[in-house]
Amino acid sequence: MSRVSKLFILRLFRDHPDFAVNVRSKNQLVKKTYMNLLLGLIETLNKPPHSITDTELSNAQSEFIDLTGAAGFKLVWLKTKLDEIFSENSRTTSRI
């Protein structure tokens, strides 16, 4: 794991200390996989909204559902961002 990733994860836990409290798996490999999925999702959602493809947005929504449903992460703050991007992309698409 890169130094940047470690710093990002530390900041994630600092800013959202309870986001992983309800994670259901006790298996470290599964937890690591979930964290990698979460980091990828955050990376996608941090792109400029107009640069996120429909496929990326659909995948992001599926990943969000997996992380909050199956895994048990509390990601209200990320849901807000996902909704904003969906809304912005919908407005952009409707103008075309």
C-alpha cells in the first residue's frame, strides 16, 4: 500500500470514525477487499462529474449497495456525493 493510500485511509477514519463499525466480516482478507472497493469508489466519485461515464456511475451504485448492504459500512456521506453526481449527470444528459 502506498504512503498516499495510508494517509488517505487515516484521514477517512478521522473524518468518518464510525463508518466501519458495523462491518460484518471478521476475516481480514475480506475486510481488505471491502476497503479496496471503498477506496476505488471514492476515487471514482472524486472525479469531475462530467468525466464519469454511465458505466462507472452504474458500477459505483452497485459497489455502494454492496458496501452498505452486504458489508455493513455506514456511508451516508458517500451516498450524498453519489446522489449529487447522479443528479448532475442527469441534468447534463437531459440537455444533450
